[in-house]
Amino acid sequence: MSKIHLRTEDRIAFITIDAPPVNALNEEVLHQLSITLDDIINSEIDVVIISGAGDKAFVAGADIREFSTLNKETGEELCKRGQSIFTKIERLPQPVIAAIDGFALGGGFELALACDFRIASSRSTFGFPEVKLGILPGYGGTQRLARLIGIGKAKQIIFSGEFFAAEEAFKFGLIEEITDESPIEKAKDWAEKIKQRGPLAVEFAKKAINTGIDLPLEEGLEWEARFFGELCETADKNEGVTAFLEKRQPKFLKR
């Protein structure tokens, strides 16, 4: 039985992680997620929304039962496998929105961090409990969290293993929006806005941000100018500028 469900609606892809009771990221779930992402990369999808099935968890971490026999070699392999899949999310040409409802812990929190931005219900809970198990976040958590909210706050969250509510996550800058409604519907609202924009422009903007974030400013600016120049030779740029001058809505080319 599939643990990852993919549904498409009007050029929006909805990926649902369905592994009761808490949507844990075991080996099979990660494998199916990787295949699903591969199917999306070169598709006609404009925006991707990732959520968890049920009303308890987005994803409440990895499957701890798989950790009991790990040694140095297999532990490192496990991390690299999870890291590669989450990096695949980060590098998708399409924007990826995490729609979080419930627990986003450990690997689930790391999954959310790999998305481009995050929308959470007010009842959601976040945290990295790995240190309580004698390990550390290994699917990119130590790296992405510090880059997103700063080293000090990231260390406080990871070292303590404490959980925190959506309101705190919003205050820290971990999520972009809190809602008392369905986070999937809120994410869909944003997806509808994004898909009206130039798809190449959105793709290149994502590449510019992701490429430059870890570089010195001067190098990041070089990449920004390079991507801008490439867009200047596209039909989308010509259509966008012409539509603006003609005071009409642009008709961008689709993927």
C-alpha cells in the first residue's frame, strides 16, 4: 500500500504522507517520496504542497525502530539518504510549500525546513527531540535551521530537544503563516497566486536565492545578474513587459 499519495489539481501537486499513526519517515516512505519528487521535476506542475494525512501529525519524525541496529557506517548512510531526498525538495524547480497540521518533529521538522516556506495550523507543534535519543538531527536539521533562524536559536532548540508551539515557531521565523483554518487551503491560496506569475521567473528566483544564500554577497549578486540576463532572452520576459505596457494580464508560457 502506497505511503505517499500524489494528487494534481490545476497545475498544483498535492503530496500527502500517509503512514499512520504519525506519518513516520521510514525507509519505504522516503523511497516513495523520492520517486514522487522525480516524477514532478520535469512535469507541468507549477507549485507543490506537502502535507501529512490525518489530524495528528504532519510528520512526527523518523521510524525510531530502524535506529536500534545502526552503527557508524549504516548511520551515516541513513543520514545521507534522507539528506539527498530533502535536498531534492529544496532543488525542485517548482516552489514547495509545507502545509503543517499537528506534530512536525525530528525528520518531519527537517522535511518542513527543506520546503520553500511553511504554513501551519495554530495547534501545530515543532521540535528536534533527537538529543533525547542520544543522536542529532541528521536529515539537514543542524544546517538548515541555523541558516534560517541563526546559530544561537538553532543551538537552543537542538540542544534542549524541547517542543514549541506554532506561535513560537512564527516568532522565531520558522513558519511564515499561522492559521486556524486548513493549512492546505491556505497553501493552495498562495499556490494560486504563484502560478499566475511567470513560471521561469519564479524558478530562477528560487535558484538565485538558494545559490546565493551561502555565498559572499558579491558572488550572490553575480548569480542574480546572470539569472536575470538569462530571463531577458525568454518569451516570458517579452510577454510580461509587453502586457504591462499594454495594461493587460500576461499570458506566460507553461512548463
